[in-house]
Amino acid sequence: MERLIILIKRYSLEKYVLSWAGAFRLLFSQKSDGFTIEDWMELNGKMDKNLAYTIFRILEEEGYIYQKDLKFRIKDEQNLQRFLELINRWCCKTRVKTRSYA
């Protein structure tokens, strides 16, 4: 989890986390035989392929997805959604707040 948060912060990807969750949900429902990183990238607009690979590797290491026959599959779609929502909340909570002079 920490590695993904660091990656998101380093590349300012906070606003994309929930769209990633939506893309995973859509691919899970439409491609029962699995999907490629390219399928996922198509749904998320322009993204560096190396960055996408890193996100997938982190999610694989965390146990949310796995690779079989060059395609990725989601182990538990609901837990993946919860994980990404938690990441999103944590990233939003830790944004730098402006000082109030009230």
C-alpha cells in the first residue's frame, strides 16, 4: 500500500485513482478471460506504459490481481475497489493544507 501511495504522490496521480477503480470494475465485468495492461490504459487515457506496469506489479504483489497467459485477472473485485478507495481517501487526506489566518 505504501509503495502505491508513494508512486501516486511522486507523479501527482491523486485525481486518477478512482478512475483506475472504475476501469478495473469495467474490465472485470466485460472480460472474464482477463485483460491486458493496454486494455486498462485505453480506459484511463494517456499514461506512461512503465508507470502502468508499476501499478500492476504493486497490485499483483499486494494480492489484488494476478497474471495468467499474458492477461491479468482480478482475484477479488470488491476488495480491489475498497483498496483503491482507501488509497484515494488517504491521498486526499494528506494533501498539503493551506494555513488559515482566521
